[in-house]
Amino acid sequence: MSTSAHLRTVLADTLTGGGTLTDPAWREAAAAVPRELFLGSYFTQVPGSSPTRYLPVRQGEDGWLEGIYTDRTLITQLDGRVRPCDVTDSSVTGDPTSSSTLPSLVLRMWQQLGVEAGQTVLEIGTGTGYSTALGAHRLGDDRLTSIEYDPVVGRAAASALKAAGYAPRLVVGDGLRGDPHASVNTYDRLIATCSVRYVPTAWLHQVKPGGKILVTLSGWSYASGLALLTVTGPGTAAGRFLPGYTSFMIARPHDRPPRPALALLPGAERPSRIDPAVIGTWTGGWVAQLAVPAAERMGAGAEQILWDVSTGSQARTAPGPEGGWTVVQRGPVRLWDRVEAAIRLWQAAGEPHQEGFGVTVSDARQRVWIGAEGGPGWDLPV
């Protein structure tokens, strides 16, 4: 049977050989931090289940340790309360609300943050504590503060960090408000392991001018983009989105509000000027979300559904009877009109992936743009 130390070394070597780890200090952290201390149990998805069902994998069971050192995200909580140890049936349904992100993504983000020895870091989203342990190993306990929203998750992370021999400063609270005990210009770097709809103002003041913020911007359609921003002054920042495909669970204060069951209602019908399937792609869905940030997207392929629960506005597409596609819209916001306009701007720019986008942030406005700051863009829902 493989030991933890052996599996850690294999994982570190694999991530180094694959190009994820380029900094020897982070490779050493990957080989040193025992991930199993942060994952007593976890859920795995039942393949092909609908609705999605999850199997609990408990400590000591066959495959438990090997699964931990597979480079994948492991779900640790469902519906804000259900943990693997709580499940008595063979499987359970629910929405993931806490997880241990796949090690390659965690380590890649730490490298992208560009943190150097001696700098101070604020981490938003302690989660299981594994990412926090990596940061504490690399930087030292006294250089890292981590904030966790969920007190149950926070207590478990604190226990795991202590067992692993790390003692960074831990806070339980709303990380979107920043460090409740910090003043302005406290941190050199901020890294978020949850996604947000816009960059919280507190972050812009607690990170020093010239400091960096690494955050995933997302929304109620759950499209995501990872951005690296430089703080340019009190309350202001600018940056670019990074290559790749990064997604995180949205911070609970930024998640969509509760909604009733969807009822598709009649509306005005017309031909669609774009192929609806484009908003099912990674960047196409991102552009659509920028255009209608209060809408939730459902459906697939040619049959897309957009629903803005705040206004009751709806849009739904379907294949046309003689080719092409149709769209039915109702409500005060013509959702598909806005999506079409945004998609066509993006297509006219050559359909760049997200590294072709940037973001400018201030206390008054946050704007994502294509190409250059003066290019086509959309305001985030601040």
C-alpha cells in the first residue's frame, strides 16, 4: 500500500513534470503538506446520475488515500450542512457548498499570485485548510491570514492545520468585508478561493498600492474568469484575465437569491441573430453573463433559457422550423437582445479567450473590457 509521503512526492513530481509547478519552493510545499489531514472524508460523484448523486468516501476505506492524491477537486460539504460522515444511505443528492480544490489549481494560483518571501497575504476562503497550509509552509505562519465564512468549516480547518503543524492567523467571518482587524494598506497580496460577482471594496483598501489581488469573477449563470489585478491606489485596481479555465463556488453573500420553480411563459417571438449554442461555450457563456448579470442560464445547445428572477424577465431559444433559431422574450428586460449585442461585439473582436479581456475597478464602477480599456465592455453588478 502506498504511503502518504510517497503519494505526496509522486503528486509533486507529476505537477512539476506537467509544467504546473515551476517554482521549487512550491514544489517542496506540495511534497510536504499531507492533504489527507484536511480530508477526513469526501464525496465522489455517481457517474451518470440525474439528479447528481454523491457517494461518501470515508477515512480508511479502500481507495480513500489514493483518491486524496489524485489531482481533482473533492467535495466536502453539500447544502451548507451535509458532510460525508453525516450520510447513512449509500448516496445522497445536494448542491456542493465546500470543497478541497484540485492541488494543481491551488498551486498554480499561488504561483500566479507572485508572492515573495517576507510579503503578507490575505486568503479569502480557508475551506479545508489545504491551500492555507501550502501558503503557510511557503511563507511562514506569521505572513498569512485566512478568513472562512462557515464556522463549522473554519473549526475543522483550524484543527487540521494544527495537526499538520501550521499556525497561520485564522478568522471566521465574511471575507468579502476583508480582515475585520486590519487597517488600510495591510497586505501585499490577496488570494480568493471562492468566486465573486465583483471585487469587494474592502479588498481594494486593505491591499497596498502596487499589491496584487487574484480572484475568480463569476455570476448567477456560473461562468467564471480568473483575474490578476494590481492595486493602483486607494479603492482602485486594474488587471487582466489569465489563460486557462478556473472556476470556484461563488461566495455565499454573492450567490443568487432563492427562487421559485421556473414557469416558462408566453412572450414576443423573433429569429435569433446568433447561434444560441455559443453561450454554452466557456467564453461565450462568460460574455453572456457580463451582458445580463442578474440572469440565470439554463438549457443547452440550441435550447437556452435565461431568467432574471428580480424582474421576471425571460428568454428562451429553440431551433427554427426552417433552419436558424427563434427566441421568445418577455418582461421589462429583453435579455436576449443584450446577449446578442454582447456576443456580436465579442465575435467582431475575434472571439478571444478570457486572456483577451481586462478589468478596471474603482469605488464608483467596475468594468470588464475586451482588448484595451477603451474597448467594448460591460459593468459588473456592484
